Amino acid sequence: MTPQNKGARLGAEAEEVLREYFQEAGYFVVRGVPYIHDDSAISDIDLWLYLRPSPFARLRGIVDAKRTNRPRAAERIVWTLGLRDILGVDQAIVATTDNRPSVAEFGRKHGVLVLDGEFQQRLLRRFPQRALSRLADEELCAAKGGVPDSWKACAAKAKERLLLKLEFDGCNAWLADVGFFAQAYIGERDSVAGPTAARLFYLMIAYFLIGLDFVAAELAVEPEEPRIRALADGFRFGSGGRERVDRMLRQVGQLVAAYLPSASGVIARVSVDAERQLASVPAEVLAQYFGGADRIRSLFRLAIEFEKAAYLRSFKHPSELDIQLQGTISVFLDYFGIDRSLFFREPTGAQATGAGPEAPKQLTLAKGKDNSPPALDSAENE
């Protein structure tokens, strides 16, 4: 193994362990979120964090995780601080192998939490066994025979939206991804790619629910009927609402009138066709289901459950999921006009077992004096 490959492997292992830690603390966590600006890759967010501390508040954070012999911790603090401000998130955290108190003090002075090398070592001793029950990010699309590049591209784009598209436009894009992978699963159910299609289907639902939960914070004080109307408008018209759609139609009409003065009939037909297409969107199906008081409070919890299902090493087919998750899936199927019995039919042949990839070899780590992983103290869990 080359030094570069070894460093990448250690970095991935550190990120997975940190993901376990933050998930245990109640966060929704996503690894390797790309930050793209103007079609150019700026950076990867090692861990993206999301928390619902109350019905009215949402907390987002980013973690820079480096496990190298030359940690350059102060530089990483400055970089992460800049990303926090650019992305408008609430928390900035740097995980480093550097144990110098001056580094932690530098981070604290600038509002960046530093998780030092000793802390990471305790995490590595705490989580190795538990991590084996879950796929690593690198394993998600590692089906035998591979998966289509279009699936990988779709999943990467979906991750990207988490940074800057927690709004109705983002929700509607994730909704399209849900429909894409629902059809992919039906088509590939009995092939080696079937479980991967289902996993990505679960993951797109999780992202959709996180986006909707973020939007729902602004609707928490609304009575149920106005909240349902607001959700339906968002699913139908996007983040700008009806006003943005009308403005776009006016602009199209003005362009046509400027260059084709005799085409007034075309303008009228475009408006009528647009109205017909918007009216055909079954937005009320989703709005009625998710707009209820109980369900809108459960969006965050459901997102965590769907994310777990996506990464569970012992894969569960849709028909094997918890009944509440199946109910949520059914609403999406109704939205897309997909027959429920067709989707929930169990696969035949080799894919009927639904086995996940082979578990990776466990890391060899130092144990505590009693030969067991030492627990973290209470300060580390705060």
C-alpha cells in the first residue's frame, strides 16, 4: 500500500468513526459532501451535521477530519472557519491528530471546536465493533458488477444540495431522485444492482425529509390547514412560489412578443400548457401526509431511520422495513403513480437473500487496562 493510499484509508476510517460518534449524539450525518461553485469543485466537507434541537430551531455543522502525520491543525481551523461563514452553518469542528493545547485554544478563540488526537484514539477504541454493522460510504455503490455511472452522479448531486439547497427547490430535486431510484429498483430488483438501487432510494428519501424538516421550522407555528397549503404550493411551484412561476411566464411572453409580434397565440398556449402541467402535479398527496402535526414533528426521526436502512450491512428489502417506513414509501409511490404491490414484491433468485458486502477487517487498536474500550467521559459527550 502506498503512503497516499494508506493515508486515504486512515482518513476514511477516522471519518466513519466520527460519523458513529455524532450519530450517537443524535445528529443526521453525511460524509464527503462536495462543495461546488460555478461547476468547479471547491472542497469536500468531510462530515455534514444536522440536528433538530426543538420544533423551532435547526442546527447545521461541518467537520474537517484529518488523520495525518502533519496535521497542520491551525491551517485547518482557518479553512473550516471560512467554510462555516460561506455556507452559513452554525458549527465548525476540526478533528486532528495534533494534541497541543495551543491548537485547541486557537480554535476556541475563533469559535471552532477542536477534537484532538487523544480524543480520536478513544473514539477508535470505542466504535470498531459497532462500525462493522454499517456500510462505509465507499461500500454503498460497491455492488458486484458495479452500478451505472448515472446512479453515482445522481447520488453525488443529491449530496451537494445539502449545503445550499435546504428549501423547496432542493426538496423537489430530491423528490425527482426518489422517483428515479424507485423505478431503478423495480427494473433491477432481481439483479445484483437491486439492493444498491433500494439503498439509494432510501437515502434520497432521507435527504428529502431533512430538506423538508428544515423548511418546516418556518411553518411550526402555522395551523394545520395553512401549513398544508404552504407545503402544496412549495411542492408545486418551488421555493419562489406561484409568484416566481408567473414572473417566468411573463418574461417568456415578453420575449416572444418582442421577436415574434404575430405569435400572440403561442404565448397563450404556453401559459395554458404551463397551468395544465402545474395543476397535474399531485402536490396535495405529499402535503396532506407530511403536513399533519404528528408527521411534521417526525420528519427528522424518519430521515435518520431511512439513512440507517440505506447503510445497513444486512440489507433489508422494502417489504422488510418497519411498517412506518413502508407507509412513508407508499406515499411516494402514490405520488409517482407506481403500483405498491409491484414495488413491494420481494425479489427472486440470488437477490432474495439481500446480503450486503463482506464486512471489512477490524482495526487493530490498543485496549484499555481491562482489555475493553475505555468509555468517553461526560465532557466529551457534550
